[in-house]
Amino acid sequence: MSTHWEDRAACAGTMLELWFGPEDYDEPKDQTRWRHRRATEFCATCPVRTDCLAAELIRPLSEQHGIRGGLTPRARERLLARWRAAGLVPEHCPPEDVDLVRRLLTESDLVPATRYCPGS
Ligand code: SF4
């Protein structure tokens, strides 16, 4: 049995466009809001949202895209800025230690877990 966290992702097998947006046209703002809400609802049911968010936070901001761990890129940027201001992670580069990031993440940083089942 595989133990990699991605194998347990709630978004596995879903349309990636929900998390990353359309590739071939500019998305209207109301569609973006709807898409973010739906993706976040999936993330709230996901058993690996801490692993997902930590894996994204150690990537350079310029390489971060889409909703990951229930947070938008802007929300992740704010989280990193808060950690940097508190001296918890380096000033000018993303934290490279995924275990450190996992320890820094608190319940309040995560989209609240829910039993809501998107699509039901
Ligand atoms: S937290 Fe969200 S984006 Fe990350 S694996 Fe789970 S469902 Fe997918």
C-alpha cells in the first residue's frame, strides 16, 4: 500500500481547472470566486490538507499556483509574510524545510475540516 499523501488527496481524479483556473481564457471575477469556494470546500474534506499546504509553501512564490491546502496563492503569501515578520522563516526565500513548515502550521491556518461532500 502506498503511503504518499497525494494518494489520499480529495482532489485526486477531479478537474484540475477547479484548483488552477482556466488555461485558455481570462476568468471573470465572479467565476473565480465561485471556483475558489468550490475548491476550498473540497480541501476542507481532505485528509492530507496539511501535507498539501506544507508542500506548496516550500516552493518559491513565483512557482506557486492555484488553491492548495484550501488557501489561495495570496492567502499563502500572507501566511509566509506573517511567519517572516515573526522571524520564523528566512526573509527572502521560502522555507525549505517541509517539517518546519508542518510544525508552524496551526489549525487556524488551515481551512476547517468538514464532512461536507462536494457534489453530493
Ligand atoms: S488540500 Fe485541497 S488541493 Fe490539497 S490535496 Fe487536498 S483537496 Fe487537493
